[in-house]
Amino acid sequence: MQLGLVGLGKMGFNMRERLRRAGHEVVGFDRNQEVSDAESLADMVGRLSAPRVVWVMVPHGAPTRETVERLGELLEPGDIVIEGGNSRWTEDQANAALLAEKGIGYLDCGVSGGVWGLENGYGLMVGGDAELVERAMPIFDALRPEGPRDEGFAHAGEVGAGHFAKMVHNGIEYGLMQAYAEGYELLAAADVVKDVPAVLKAWTRGTVVRSWLLDLLVNALGEDPELAELRGYVEDSGEGRWTIEAAIAHAVPAPVMSAALFSRFASRQEDSPAMKAVAALRNQFGGHAVHKAGPTSGAGEVK
């Protein structure tokens, strides 16, 4: 097939390469002209033969919305837009409605695989009309991992289902990473364990906690056994928050994913106002000792 691909960052760049290796013709556009095949969105669309398929792989929010709106002006009835970024699933209905007015189809696709997807393939979760999914299937088949289709691809449901599934996927990812991280810290804190990386590596085969994420933690410790080159500061990209909001909306208990998200918030604090309040309360009601703030960032004296 022929495909237009908008956004050639870490994911989009490798997706273009994987598609080309599978024999597809990809015309990519990125504002960074060093990696772009086309000079503009209009130039990219002009190089594609109708009916066209264009995959959007740009940051969620305004960049995605603006790109979809511009494609609505450039494409023709019968063309398809696949939104493959990490958009919030509730935004897909608006995108689909905007394009439907012009006779342009819309699919949302959650994509998992990161920088390893070029070689390993990408897990794909798609929302939208079955006929449109079938038309784009050669593209999905090229991007997904080798093997049975249903072990790397799912038509999750109507518009929005793909991004909703990817959102929950990322919430689970938060919880898994947090559990491995807490286990790592506990192993490192105990004097009885002398080789923490070796223990984690031993878990990668035969154990019930083996996983690709564990393999990646082992890789990281192989490069930096004490993670001394990193700060314990962790961002969140949005999907974790949306997962918890969806859990609240559906009255689904999600304590693990919630705690993992809140742990990321805590990682960004130099000092915790909440814990200061707890310390003050303990001192007030029980006269318990507190650490006074010193003139620098140190804990200061104990009183």
C-alpha cells in the first residue's frame, strides 16, 4: 500500500522504516525537514494516489487537532485518517465527526512498542468502522509483531476504543513499573542481598514475574548497576491520569494504578508539604521530635 505518515519522531521514524521494509510506499512529513520526505502536508497529500490513507503520529492535544483539521481541508471523500498518537479517547469522536462531514473516514489506533518496535513490531489497538479497518489492514499487518494477528492486533470497537484500550494499557504499565521499582529498592536496602542485578536477572526466566519490562530493568542495571546517573524524578504523559479518571467515572477500584501515578507526583517534590504537615501535627499533639529546616536543603537539627 501507499501511506502518508505525519510525524517522524521517535515512534513515527521507526514506523516508516518498518513499513518500508514490508514493501509499502511511505511518504512522510515532519516539520523537521532533515527527516521529512515532503515539504508540507499539502505536498505529502499531493504525492498520494486516491483513495488515500494518512497516519497521524504527532503529540496529543492541539497538534493532533490542528493536523486533523488541516487534513480535512486537503483530503477527499473516501480517504482515511488513522490517528496513532496518544490522544485522549474522548477526542476521537470530535475528530471523526469533523472528517465525516467531508466524507473522510477516521480510525484511532493505540500503538505500543516504543523504540523497540522497529525490530519487534508494535502492539495495535484500533477503533472505528470495520470496513475502514479492513482497508488499512495491510498497514496494520506490517506494523504488528510477526505471528498470529490476534496476538498483536485488536479491532477493539467503535471510534475511541483503540485509544481507550491503549490508555488502560498504559495504566497497567504504570503499576507494573512501580512494582518492579519497589522490589528493586527493597532488595537494595537489605544487607543480606549482595548482588541485586543478579537476582533480577535470575527472575527473567522461569519465574511468574518475568516480563519484557523486567528485561529492560535488567538492561538498565547492566549499564548502571546502582542507577547512579539518574535522579528519581518521573514524569507522566497523561494516560495514567486519564486511566484513573475513567476508573472513577466507571466506579472501578484501581488502587495499584492510582498509587503508581501518585508516586510519580511525589518523585518531583524536593520536600513534601504534606509530610511537613504530618510532622507538625505529630509535634503538636504528642510532642514528637521534628527535623527543623536548615539554612540549606539539609534536614537541619532535630528538636
